[in-house]
Amino acid sequence: MLDAQRRGMRMLVDRLMQKSVLRSGLDPEDAASILWAVSSIEMYRKVVTYSGWTPDHYEGWVGRHVKAADPGGLRRESRLAIMG
């Protein structure tokens, strides 16, 4: 199931990139990982169900974080964690 969710995020990222919605230079795999993480049902429950955010507020937050993500940032952080 997780693989299917991750593939779905990658398909969505591909569509968003075709429409030039995502930040230029953002790696598609990084974007899919970020979107998958911040749009998970667990994250939704934490901020909407338990913290009182509206669904629209959550949607805007997800969009801003995916669009503003640092190109290559996930891979750079992973390398630092491994080396550290």
C-alpha cells in the first residue's frame, strides 16, 4: 500500500511539474517524498482533527511546503546524517 501511495505522489508531482507549479530545479523524487510525508493521513489528523486547522488551511500549508522545498535538500540532509 505504501508503494502505491508513493507512486501516486510521484504521478501528481509529474503533473504539477508539467504545469510549472513546483519550484524550478526541485528534484521530482524529492518533491514526491516531501508531498508524501506532509500529505499523509497521519499529518492531516494531527493538524486538522487534533489541532483545529481547517482543511483549506492544511491544503495551503502542504502546497506552500512542497513549492518552497529546497531542491536536493532531502538528499543533502541524508548524506549529512550518514556522515555525522
